[in-house]
Amino acid sequence: MTWTKLPDDALDRQPELSVSRSARLLNIEAMLRCNRTLSNGVITRTELPRISDSPDLEADVSELVGAGIWSPVTADSWQVDWTDQEDAAKVRERRKLTADRQRRWRQHASGDHSECDPKRCNVTRDRTRDATRYETPTRTGPFRTGPDRPEGTGQDQGHVPALAGAPPSLATEEASARLGRLPHPWSGDCCPLPETHPIHRSAS
């Protein structure tokens, strides 16, 4: 269903005041018809007897055309003033959205939740939550770098940190056990560990 907008001053405007009561009524009847048929204000001659019982339709049409309220489109059709009415394309789009919403509701009521919105359907929301509950997020970066973790170091780069607060000997044993290397002098390309690492100090 569409609605015809009729401002409260529609009958007080100068063009309407210049025509007869019968012509003013025909104009309103034509707007109702055009909204129903979604013609964007185009009314045809064959429609006039269906919408009005005016004793002289031709005279009414002539008055409306003369006042500029209607304008001829063809010899048998006229354009009604459509300034205050809704465009037919918007009406069709609204009807389509309403029909889609009602169809999804009927599917939901029948147990089919394939098109349900998780924000509005408890079943779909629970399925989405269960499917993602045990997923482990993948870290893609950026990774932290700085003086305490120089770029290119870390456990994924072969870096074996010393135990915080542990004696140098224990730290060296721990690092050696993790890396599988013995204490050795630092030579720049001996291993991926920095020069200050205990595995180098213990061998000096």
C-alpha cells in the first residue's frame, strides 16, 4: 500500500482556488489513482471514468490544464502535479525490502536459519559463537623490536635468552642446553647469539 500526501494547505493554493470544486476533487482522485498504479503522476483518459463520477470530466480536465495543475503528456494522458508525492522507484524498493524481510521471517519461523542475521537470531548467533570459540588468532605483526629485543633475534631466530637473575654459570648452562652449543669465544659469525651473551663471556 502507498500513501497519498495531501498538505493541509492543498486547497488554499492559488492554482486550486482558480478551479471548480469538481475539478479539485478530480485532481485528488487522480493522485490517489497514480499512487496506486505507481505511474509517477501520469493519468490516462480511460482511467478517468473509473475514478470519478463527475458529470463533465472533459470540463474538469480543461480547468486543471488551464490552471497549470495538470500538463498534457499525450492526446489521451496528463501529468498530475507530483511535487508532494513519493517516486515510484522508491516505493518499489521499499516493497522489495519488506517482502525480503517477511520471507526471511517465515524461513526463521519454519526452522531455516540460513539467511538469519546473527544479531537478531539466537540460533545463528550461538552457531557463530561456537564455531569461533576455540579458534587461535594468528599473529601477523607488527612484532616488537627495541634495545631489549634487537630486530632479527628472538626464539624464532635462534635467540636463547639467559635466565633473569641467574648466576652466569647457570645461565650459560641453560643457554648451552637450549641451543645445543658449548661455551666459545665470540667471533662475529660463530652463532646467532650476541657478543654479550653469557655463552661467550664464560669462554673468554
